[in-house]
Amino acid sequence: MILEYILLAMLREPKTGYTLKNEFDQGERHFWSAELSQIYPALQRMEKRGWLKSTLEPSDKGPERRVYSRTKAGAKALSKWLRSDPIVGMERFAYIAQLIYMDQLDDLDVTLRFLKKLRDLLADKLELLSSAETAMAALPGFPNKLNNEDFHGRLSLRMGVLSLSAKVQWCDESIQRVSARLAKERKYA
Amino acid sequence: MILEYILLAMLREPKTGYTLKNEFDQGERHFWSAELSQIYPALQRMEKRGWLKSTLEPSDKGPERRVYSRTKAGAKALSKWLRSDPIVGMERFAYIAQLIYMDQLDDLDVTLRFLKKLRDLLADKLELLSSAETAMAALPGFPNKLNNEDFHGRLSLRMGVLSLSAKVQWCDESIQRVSARLAKERKYA
DNA sequence: CCACGCATGTAATAGGTTACATGATTTA
DNA sequence: TAAATCATGTAACCTATTACATGCGTGG
């Protein structure tokens, strides 16, 4: 189960479920997300399995915090997972499904509006990642003296930026193509 | 439910569940996939809802085929979905999760091997889409006189090609960076 | 006093994969 | 005769989202 390994890896230092959720939301983890209702039971399962142990600590605000930390068994399981082959799953793009069947509407104006909206949505996402990348470039010793953690973080951020850039460019290219086709359609109408 | 709308859209002409599954597998549908155990119940649900109707037809080989076709209500539901805003969900990249936490192994050789393997996996996928794109370029009247269906198909294929190319390029760039870091590490060791 | 952030959880539902069950026809 | 393809389906399980339930402390 991938989420369990991600949580395990995020528990480099002891943390609560609530904290882990915040790290997902803060956009630090652009490649995955999870809800609290998924995180809490996962942590409980892992503790039962012996990968984590937890202690209750008082909180300034609100109820007691259950702080989880990795056990040796947990660290071993993580190490094994990190050494396994890359997990490349089927990616599912709902917006491509919409686009590919849009010909059935027989209305290129709809396609054009769709692509423009999509472009904006993807560009917004890209901007988030780009600014994170810019922030990283301000790190002390960038890029030659990054520590191992930041070095790996940089690689992963860059993948998000390049992949989203390619999609935004594809939107622009597609908008051009649809516009051209639309213009020709009108000329012969 | 996205799958239901995709099946609805694929039923441009009447088809069986088995046929729909084949279309997913043939790689024609690079943006989505589904198992028969998901397709059959989905078709049944849609028939109950009045989006599809089915008839039993004899088959040359094997059991009778249940052929589904869209009703007017189904066509209307599809049209509404196609006209809705682009569905941009959270993409989940398990291999980026592996990569980003790999610093905890403190062994750049593992990272390097990982990226090389990933590069090969992604390049294989890219090749599939690229050859589909090449095949499309051999279509009569390409690119200026494509019909609407092929035009939309081309746009969607191109997105797959560009997005995967970006990822392969990112792998290459990352392999370079890791190699350089590794070389420096050894020099000062 | 109410909304918001902190903090924990459960329940219901939806979406998806793997395994199981059945049986005909064709091809090696 | 064994495997592959055609063709339908169900059951069990895993993964993920949305909704529900509870309650403290702080700031407006």
C-alpha cells in the first residue's frame, strides 16, 4: 500500500496524523495527497504491524496529540520499498477523456473554450510549483552544495514543473490548431 | 462517475462490454483503463438508469453477446458531461514518492539506478504513443483534412506524447545531475 | 457568541483490482 | 488435448472521498 510507505517516509521525525495531513495540503507533497480519514486508520494499522509506535502528548490547544515514530521494523520496511523498482501506474486523465469524445458535439467552439479553461487551470498549478522551485533556488549553497534531502526534493519538483509546462504548451498548441480549423470551417460555411 | 461517461462516449456505435474492454487494452485509450469486472456492472447500472438499452445477439464463438446502445437520455447525459468544465484531479506519482524520500537511504547509487530504470519504463510507454502518432500521420488528408473525430484524437495523442517526452527528458537531466554529484562525492571521499 | 484552528476519530459510499466461476469454439 | 480467444458475470478485497461526531482554546 503506497500511502503507508509515504507516511512512513514522512515520519523521518515523529509527527501526528494531523501534521502529516498539513504537509500534504501545504503543497509540499505535489505528487500525492490524502484525507485525515485515510491517514488515521493507516497509522493505526502500521502501529499494529509494528512499523510505528505512538505516545500521547499534551497539546496547547485542543485534545492530546498522538505522536507516531518509526520503529526499526518500520525503517527496514521503508528501506526495502525505496530500493524496489519504480512504480509506474496507469495515469488517468479525465480531461483527455472529455476532449477526445468532444467531436461528438460537433461544435469546435466548445472544444476551444474547453482548452482555454484547461490551460488556465494547468497554468495555475504550474505557478505553484514554479514558485516553489524559485524558493528552492534561494537555498544556501544552491545548486552545488545542497544536502541530500534538498537535492532529491529539487529533482522531484523539477519533474512537476517540466511535466506541467509540457501540458500548458500542449494547450497553447492545441488552441492554435482548433482556432485555425475553426477559421477554415467558417470560410467554407 | 467518470468511467460511466467514458463508456457512454465510447458507445458511439452499439458495442458489448467485452469489446469496450478490448478498446481500452488496445492502447487506443491511453488516458484511461478499466477491468471487465468494473465495466459489466457499470453498463448494467446505466441500463437501469435509462442511459443504455441492450439486446442479446448470437455469437459465432462463445456465449451470446449483450450489445448496448445509447438511448436519447444517454446521449443527453453525455452531451452535458462533455460541456462541463475540465476535470483536473490530483495526479498521483508513486515513483516521485519513492524518489523524494530516497535521500534517507543516503546512497546515490540507488537513486541513479532508479532513475535509469524509470527512464526505460517511460521511454517504452512513449514509444507506444509515438508510433500511434506516426500511424495517425499516415491518415488520408493529414493534417489539414482530418474529420472531427480524428482531429480530436490527434490532439489527445499529442498531449500524451508531449507529457511523456517531458518526463523522459527530465529523467535524462536528473541522471546527469546525480552522476555529477556522485562524481564529486567520490572525489572528496 | 461564533468562527476558526487544533486534534482525534468513525461510517457510509464510491471507485478500482484480483480472484473466482462458467462454458463454447478455435488453433497449435 | 491443451491453450487461447470469445463472452458473461459475481465476490472479496483494497483504496479513497465525503460526511458525520466530538470537543478544547483563541481571537474577533
